[in-house]
Amino acid sequence: MKPYLILRRQAAAAITTAEGIQAEISAEDCALDDSEIESRATEIQSLVAQTNRLRTRADTLEELDRARIAGEALDDPESGGPDPVADGGVPRVPAIARDPREEGRCGFRSIADFALAVVGQAQMRHDTRLDTLFRPEAAASGMSQGVGSDGGFMVPPSFSQEIWDGLNAMPDNILARCDQIPIEGESLTLIANSETSRATGSRYGGIRGYWLEEAEVITESRPKVRQLKLEPHELGVFAFVTDKLLRNAAALQVYLFRAAMDEINWLSGDAVLNGNGAGKPLGILNSGCLVTVAKESGQAADTFVQGNVAKMWSRLHARARANAVWLINTDVDPQLFLMVTEVKNVAGTENVGGLNARLYNPDTDTLMGRPIIRTEWNKTLGDVGDVIVGDLRFYALGLAARSPQIRDAVSIHLKFDSAQTAFRFMFEIDGQPYLAAPQTPANGSNTLSSFVTLAARA
């Protein structure tokens, strides 16, 4: 007997028991006292809950069984495929066999299984699992769009999502910390604050409020705004995999996903910090809002000292501090342990010791209480951009509103003569800081910003 039928029998037995208990309670000659009735009522509730669980499990097993039967019928060349109508006119599962345990994978066990199906397609071995994945993008010549392997096949969405999820989980990923904005069309224009000063009459580009006497007329004010346009630029990654590696599914998935994630993360992260805005995002270091703090008087070359930390922090906008992070090059690490407060002799003429400045906490890996993120995109120690402090929520990151975010395709034709399969990964992104320029505070002369770096120490 099938497992789901056994579960249905158990559910029926449980509900019969519950009905018997209810009949006992409802009998005219019931001899049970109140406490016993309450106990039996609790037992009924437990049996009803058990019945519901058993029925749910039975429904799931029955669906799996039907899907398995339909898949076997597709794989059997003698069967001619499943009967499209059965069981009293109730349609069976679609002709494309899908494993319910692999939602979004279109029935493929791994990306290698998918790639091998594409290779088989070119060898006239049609795999019905590819029917919904045909992408008509033929090459410039010599190929037709009528053959799926000529145009290419999209990678099943679950595999693409795995790359995107892995990208967000990378330790140096900064995209997830930015203010991500989905873009439906080709571009999106936002209304942004044009404020450069917090002085009265300049806030929000010209909004001004007044204290009023009774019945006094309010003086008008008009804010100035600017347009912030995000137009996602395409980032493409090609990866060639040999047919020999394709036959090793586990190794392929680890290698290919890691390579794609790392390259997409590297290029997009580098653009967020260093992009020039031409065909790619405008990076923080090239933006108009960046504040660059001067080095300390007499500071040695290629150093990062506590005076730098204090002054950089003082130039960070107060609203950006609670969520700020320090982006640093790993070359800066040794400098973090050298931050001490010097102790001089009574005359103040020479150093006789030092105390931990308590700016860097190695236990929590924080500087001024905020997390440190080490990246390859920061410049080396001593150059502008080796250390940046800021709140990445003040960086507008436009992503094409697609699901999954990374679009993939595979083709065997580019390197057919050398038995290699090509995988293509496409990612669309644009971005720039929300602020166009540093802000001058209402009281004070030093400008503030959501992003601050340090001048060169050569």
C-alpha cells in the first residue's frame, strides 16, 4: 500500500476516536465530572490536530507520487508520454517533468546536468526540460534561431538565484549595504536634495520656516531640487568549462558559481568605490560629495594614526554615524594596533610611554565602535582611498528589476572545436551618492558628508 494511503487511514482512525470521545461526553447519562470532561475535550483537540498533520503529509506524498509517475512516463520511449487527461477528466502534471524538491531548477539536479542537456540538444537528443528555457539569441551568422542550442538557453532561475544569494553573503560585499532601488524600465530619475548648507534659508535648497505672531502671513520659500538619474549598465562575465569538467557536477557547481560570484562582486564593488560614471556607476572616491581630510602635521609617509581617525569621524555627518562602516585596504591593518596615546615626561620634552587609544577594538574588529570591512578596492596604505568611512545607505544603487538579478545563458558553439561550453552571466547596475556636494553646517565652518576619506601621506 502506498505511504499516503496509510497516512489517510491513520487520519481516519484518529477522527473516529475523537468522535467516540465526543459522543461519550454528550451522552445523557454521562458520569464524567467537569475536570474529566475538560481533559477529554483536550484529547479531542489533540486528535483533530494529529488528523490535520496526517492529511497534510498524505497530500504531499500523493503529489510527489503523481509527479514521479508522470516523469517515468516521459522517460519511457515506449509509452508515448503521459495521457493528458486521466482520473475522470482531471489533467495530470504538465509534460515537462519537474522534481518538486528542486523548485526553480526545471527538473535539473545541478548546473552540470543542465549543461549536459544543452550539449545533448546539439546532438539531436531533445530534453523536454529545456523547452521553457530557450532564449532566441542567435549568433551573427551561420546559426538559426529555430534551434535552441544556437540561440542559447537561460540557466534555470534557481541556479541564478544561488549566485545572487552567494554574492550577498560574501564578507566584502558592499552592495547589500547600499540603498538598493529596483528599476523597471531603462532608467529611473529621482528627485534628490540639492542642499549644500544647513544655514537658515538654505536647508533643503531653500525651505525656510518662521515663528509667527497671531494672524501673521507666512513668508513663502521655494526649495531647489536636483535630478538623480540611474541607468543600469550591463556587466558581463564569460566562463568556459570543458566537457570533462561538465561530467563532474559537484566540482563544476563549486568552481563556476565561485568564479561568477567573485568576478561580479569585484567589478561592481570596485565601481561603487572607484567608478568614473562613464558606462558604469559613479564611485564614492570620484563623487562631488566626498570630504578629504588633510594628514597630520609632520605625519610620516604610509601611516594611519589616531589623529586621522578623530578628524575623519568629525567630518562624517551626524546622520551617517549610526550606520557607518570603515572600508580599508588590508595594508592598513598593522596601523590599527599602533594607535596609542603618548605619555610625556613632566617637562613635556620626550615620550616616556603610551596608552591604548581605545579607538580600535580587535575583539569586535571595530573602529570608533563601527565595523571594519576590508576590500581590494581601497587603495594601498598612504594613497587617497586607503581608508573611507561612510554610510552606504547614502549611496543610491540602481538594479534592474529582474528576478533573479543575475541573468544567465549557456551555449556549446563558441568553443565547440575544443569541447568547451560557454556560460554567460549578465548583471545590470548603476549608482551614485545621494549628496552632490558636502554640506556646510548651520554653526561651524568644516563641511560634512556621508563619505569621508584621508589625503595622501607620501
